[in-house]
Amino acid sequence: MPFVRIDLLRGKDSAYRGKLGEAVYDALTSIGAPKDDRFQVIAEHDPDGLIFDRTYLGIDRGDDFVAVQITLREGRTLEQKQALFAAIVKNMVDAVGIRPQDVFINLVENKKENWSFGNGQAQYAQ
């Protein structure tokens, strides 16, 4: 059910990008996302196509900046969201050596009837 977008500056190899995707997937399963429910878009951008403030809120961001946007069903607690953020960052640090300051995460919550996994059906709608 989570849909993940990972955006970064152009120049990383496919193994690096794959490790970022795996880091997010592992973190999501740790808070209860179903196994094998992996839908991700990993996109690279030229510098003029990924705009981010390098010092917003006093955080020093560099060229390894990664934006992670996760669309998922509503219902998680603040504690679960904080655990998810921490797990994503830890997994990325461990996997590719990224600095925690370079990981930006945004959650977009919606209702279960807003999903279609194929065949033109809302599989979760009841």
C-alpha cells in the first residue's frame, strides 16, 4: 500500500539507487507495511530539476540530498511516524553512507479507498 518516490541528483549508479529503495522498503515493513508491497519510483534530476534549500531549519544539506515521499494509508501514530523516519535514515546511512542531514522525508496520508493496484478496481474499498 505505500507508494514511494525517491528523488536525488543525477550521478549515482543503479546499485546506490537500489540500496536507497531497499532502505525505505525495509523501514516500511518494520512499521507493518505488507511484505512484497513494494511500489517505488526512483528518479534522478539535473541540479536545476531538484531544488532544495541547503540550510533550511539550520540543517546543512549537500549534493547527496535525497527527497523521499511516501503516500500511505492514514492511521499511524506520531510515534510510528517518528520510528519510520529514524529507520529510513539509519538504513540509508548503513547502506550507502549518506549523511542524515541529506535525507528529507515527507508522508502523504490518504484513505484506503484511494488505491487501485490494477484492473481498474479499488481493492481495499469495502
